[in-house]
Amino acid sequence: MSVGLLFDTTRCIGCGACSAACKEQNRLPLPIEPTLTASTWTVVRERQGVNVRSLCMHCLEPTCVSVCPVGALIKTAGGPVTYDAAKCIGCRYCIMACPFGVPKYQWDRAIPIVGKCILCRERVDAGMPTACASACPTGATLFGERDALVREARSRIQSGPALYVNHLFGLEEVGGTSVLMLSSVPFEGLGFKNPLPKHPLPMLTWQVLSKIPDLVLMAGVLLYGIHWITARREYVRAVAVRGDSRGPAAAFAGWLRSLWCRLYRRVVRP
Amino acid sequence: MNHTATMGVRLSRIGFWQAAFGLLLLAMGAVTVVRFTRGLGATTNLSDAFPWGLWIGFDVLCGVGLAAGAFTLTAVVHLFNLRRFEPIVRPTVLTAFLGYLLVIAGLLFDLGQPWRIWHALIFWNPRSVMFEVAWCVMLYTTVLALEFAPVVFERFRLERPRRVLRAVTTPLVIVGVILSTLHQSSLGSLYLIVPLKLHPLWYTPLLPFLFFISAVGAGIGMVILESYLSQRAFGRHLEMELLEPLARVMVVVLGVYGLLRIRVLLENGGIAELRHPGYEAWMFVLEMGLGVILPVLLLAFDRVRTSQRGLVAGAFLAVLGFVMNRLNVSVTGMEAAAGVRYVPSWMEILVSLGLVGLGFAAFALAARYLPIFPAMRAAPRARGEGLLGPFED
């Protein structure tokens, strides 16, 4: 059960009603800026003769969610990628990492936060469509369950192959996104990096991060082993000078005893 | 370099550098006010297109890397039991400790809401490299403080806490080595997530390993440079008999690093970039040529390595190459994808300079008032005394 949007460039007239509705719904200050900013979460721009919306793509496995050190960005089960400003420390890794360049920062504020589309989470949770989809006069932005939107998009491409490039953007890009797009011109012309990898980007860092527990254990044992060997070698050398010779078990017991004695002498009762 | 350093010492007597340093601190104070009242936009040349700049690229990435000498040397002395390197452990640990404090100071400038820096303690996201970085900074700074504390305890003759720390030397060193390994590599891992943005001359899945190994190389370079600067400033002799073997290790480490970099270049097609060199390719060539290949070639010669001038020059090049690499990864390699040129604002540069200046000042103060160098110890002992007290068997 996960919702999303389907945006179709062939139906968009560029009226900007989505941007205005977004401002109102999310209580963002006017004006509507020409590109995404911390206070303008969606814009319509003309590119290659078609109108295309910019907004958060709400990835199924979002890069921003994976990189946020304090978990301020969350992918909710219902679809929206939300942002908890109260947790954010302002490291801006999400801005760095997003493959769509969506999160934006309040560079002019002394106490800045990140701004990005949250797919009208409150409305969606209440079972309503997003503000932009409700405001769209032509149905260029369609709200619905992602599965249903995928079926709808496919049937549009099938019934009008001359209208569309044969590419449902967001179906597989970086592991899939909740916002899907149909276009009459190739997506690289619309300002998207295309082709984007099919795999989710968080995989790239998780491959390394997931090895940390093993690395810590192995390095700990290895380093202590090295220390043990070098210290033992020194001990054996000292014993050889003294002319004392013991079996390994006795030597180990002696080492343990001396360790305890040292600890006792120095820490417990110096 | 020789000349400037001498001049620095001479002029310090007539107070020129103190005056310059004071002015720098005043200016930095003013910038700090601007930074925290007007925000990052008014202070820096950062933007949504280029959200990380000099403070991350230099203060954090280089600050952490140049502190790598400490974990390398403590491991050599306390784990590999090569006791003869003990005399240079204390200044190296001090350098690393100050380096980490400066990294934290840099972060306090760079973070949007630095007063929330502790959030990583309670809001966890173990899938984030930045989360790992945050924990490594906190934990390793603590370890470095504990590794340095015996020097302070020794100065004030606090025998009991010294004894406690002495008893945990080995675990402390091991934890320090592990945390450093994680931290150095995680700074490289930060950039694994931007395969579409970081230029192919620098992007590779090997980034974490490359960051780790280059930090070891540059860390050794810093040990040599720091010994040299202390020698100029405090009239000490240069421990050539210790630094020369370290330089040999550095040659091997940098050599392996250089070969890996070239392999990566062949693998991901970056070599094609070099055939029609643009801005990035020239920066890459400069970094590799000046900062990796040249120092390896120079220091491979016994004659260069055993001469003080050659040794210091080689170490300087290695450190320079390291700094260039971190700036290339964080700035040069990210510009094309961002579609903007990033040049730090004078305020960003001033803060970075001020922090470095503070580091130098703190080192000088510590060297004057604490038993950092063997000759200046409060009570010289017959037995080899380590960073954390005498080693026993």
C-alpha cells in the first residue's frame, strides 16, 4: 500500500497551479521561485517545448534517507519521504547525495533547515490526494497507488506510442520512485541524469558499512594477537637471560598471574 | 621553506607573528559573529548546487587525515613493540589530538545547527556513513585525550590517574587503531554515494581503502614535518635515525597507493580523460605527479632520504599531495556535476587559516609547558618510557 504521483508532460499546460497549491498547503512563503528552493518545493518549467515538473521523486529506497546521520529523513510506509526539522543538524549530506538534486537549504537563515516536497503527508495519511494533484486542472499530475499508476502509464504509452518516448521514468531509476513521469521527449532533455543506475544508491555505502562489525572484531583480535606475540617474545628473551625455562602452559599461567598482579598492584590497591 | 621557518622564529621574538596571529583571531571572531547571525549563505560561497566546500574539504577531510600519524606510531610502538620510536610518540599524539579538536571546531562552523551536534548520540541511523563519521570523531577524540592525558598527569604529578591509564595502554591503543581505520576510510565512503557527481578520475568503489592508505602515508609525512618544525622552533635536533626508517615506510605506503590509483584509472576509463586533458585532468596530474610520484621517487634514493633537506622536502610533498587529493575529491571532482565553480569566500579561508593558527599556537604552548619532547621531561628515567608510562614485562 504505497501511493505516488504520475506526471504526464503531454497533459501539462504549465499553469503553475500545482506550485501555488503546494505553497498554500505547506504554508510556504511566496513568491514561487523559478527553481526548487527551501521554500519552493515544486515548479513547472518549460524544457524542449514541453512543461515538466520538478519535485521530490520519493524514491522507494531514498538516498537522502540512507545518508542522514540522525534519521531526520524517513521513507514512510505510505510512500512519502518526510523530513523532521527538529532532528536535523544541518550536515547537508542529503543535498550532496540526492541523485535528483531535490533537498534545498535555507542558506540565508541563522537557524536553517532543509526544505523539500513531503508528498503532502498529512493529506495522504488522511486518504486525500496531494495538494498539487487536487489543484491540477488537466490531470497532468495524477495521484494514486503506485501500482495502479504504473498500469495507467503503461496503457497510455501503449495506446499512444507516437505521443510518448517509451520510458516510464521512475519505474526502475535508482531502484524505483513513488513519483513517475511520462514524457514526449527524452528525459535527459528535461534535466534528468539519464540513464540513472537501476540499483538503489544506498547499496553503495551499505556494502562497506555492513562490514564494520566483522572488521572491528577481526582487527581487534589481530592487533591484540600482534601485541601478545611481541610482548611474549620480549618476555621469552628476558627469561632466556635469566636461564629459567618453563613449558608453554606454565608460562601462560605465569603470564596470567603476572597480569593480575600488575592490575592489582596498579589499579585495585596501588 | 627553510627560510620562512627561520624567519618565523626570529620574528616571533619581536612579536610580529603574535601580532599577526592576534589580528587573525580578531578577524575570525568577527566572521564567527557573521556566520552565526547571518547564516551560511552570507559567510560562504556554498549553495544548493555546491553544499560542501572548504570547511569540509580542508578542515575536516585534511584535519582527520593528517592526524593519522598518531595511530600509526602508537601501533608501531605499543603493538609492534618497536620501542625506539617512543621519543616521537608524544608530539605525534598531541598533533593528532589538536587536529581532531580543529576538525570539531571546523564542524561547528560548517554544520547548519552545530548546537545539535550531539543528536547523533540519540537519533541513530547506522545506514549512514555520516553517522559512522560522527561516532568515530567523538570516540577517537576521547581516545586521543586519554592517550595524551598521561603527559598532563606527569606534569602535575598525578600518580594515581596515570597508573590507571598505564594499565589500559594496550586496549586503548587497539581501540584507537580500529577507530582510526574506520574513520579514515569512512571519509572516503562518504563519496561512494555520489557515483553520478564525483568525476571518474576520483570516483571508485576503492575510495574508502584509498582514503585509509593515503592517510597513513600523509600521517607519516606529518610526523616528519612536525618534527622538523619543532626542531626549528624549539632548537631541537632532528631524530634522523627515527625519521629515516619512517620515510622508508612512507615510500612503500605511497607506492602501493600510487599503483592502486593508476589501476583504478585504467579500470574505470579515466585514462581517456588524460588524452584530452581538461581542468580535472590537469588537477589530477598535478596531484599524482607532485604529491605521489615525485615524493616516492625522491625518497627512494638513500641520499635524499638520509639528508635532512631531502627528507623534509619529500614529506612536505607527500602531505601536499594528500591535501590536494582531499580538495580534488571534495571540490574539483564535484564541480562539473554541480554545474558551478566553487571558490571559497575570504571568510571561509579566514576561518580555516584561523583554525590552523590556533592549532600551531596550542602546539607551541603545550610544547613549552608540558613534557612533550624527551629532553624536556620532568624526570628523565633510565628505562624507555612510553606515551602512557613505562612498559613492563
